[in-house]
Amino acid sequence: MNCRRIGLCCLLLIPASLWAAGPRRTRHAQAPGPPAQLFPLTPAQQINSLISHMLAAWQIGDISLLHRYYADDAAFVSGLDQPVIQGWSNYLADYQAQRRRVQSGQIIRRNTFVQIHGDVAWACYQWEFGGLIDGRPADFRGHTTLIFESSGAKWLIVFNHTSLDAAARAGSPGAAGAPATGR
């Protein structure tokens, strides 16, 4: 008789445990958040990662993601012969006009140098752009210097200076339409 009672209790507990596990399964169906970091990044590694994410947002044309990396009052100096663009909203119009001309593109970054001094940091790197602009193949090289400011635990780009290599400017037809990477 005791065996029957134990068996009945087990049968009653199994559906209860499955019911209790139900809500946990629905929680896993949601989109996962960013993976937990096992080791904290150094400030230089954080900035390097921010540059990678910013360039990825530029390449895919995600304006809201791109804006995450820039201060609202950031200044932009492009590889083109034009005045400094002041502020995110002014830059946004320029970026959108530029993105309409780019059908595909990839930016490769190399030789990144990061220097941090208190709540200010700067990063310099070389880049290569390859893709289609106005339906024609385009290849450009250049340099970018970014200045970051830290506001609490978050670094934001406050200044972006991008320039084309002189050889790229002279040797590439249509270089005036070259994308200013990182901006």
C-alpha cells in the first residue's frame, strides 16, 4: 500500500514540476542578451571594441546603432574638401546622403593605436574601403583619428577626423565621392 501511495505522489509531482518549469522555458524563447564577460576589458580594449562596433554600424547603415558611439555635439572632419561638420544631427544628413550612394562596402581597419589620459582617449588607425559606389567598384585607403570622452562608464566619440591617402586621392577616379570611414 505504501508503494502505491509513493507512486501516486510521484505521478502528482511530475506534472507540478513540469508546470513549474513551463515559465522558465518561455523566458529562454526571448532574444538573448549580450554574453556575460568573463574578464573585464581594459579601457584600451573597450575603445578598440567600440571602434569595431561603430564601423560595423557604419557598414550596415544602422543609424541608431551608429549614434550610440557618438556624442550629440561631436565634430566630424571628412576626407572630402568641406568644412567641419558640427553635431550629430548635421552629420546624419551627410551620412545618409553618402550611404545612398554605397551599394555595398567593407571597411578593414588595421594598425590601431589607442592612448588614454584620464577621461579623454584618442585612437588612430588605417583603413581600407572596398565596395560599390554608384554601381562602380571603389577602393580607398586612409587614416582616421577619433577622440573619445568618458562620461561615467561609457566612452563616446567627440571628434572624428578621417582623411584619404594622397595616393588614393590622385589614383582613384571619383575619389571625391569616397566614403569617410568612421563617419
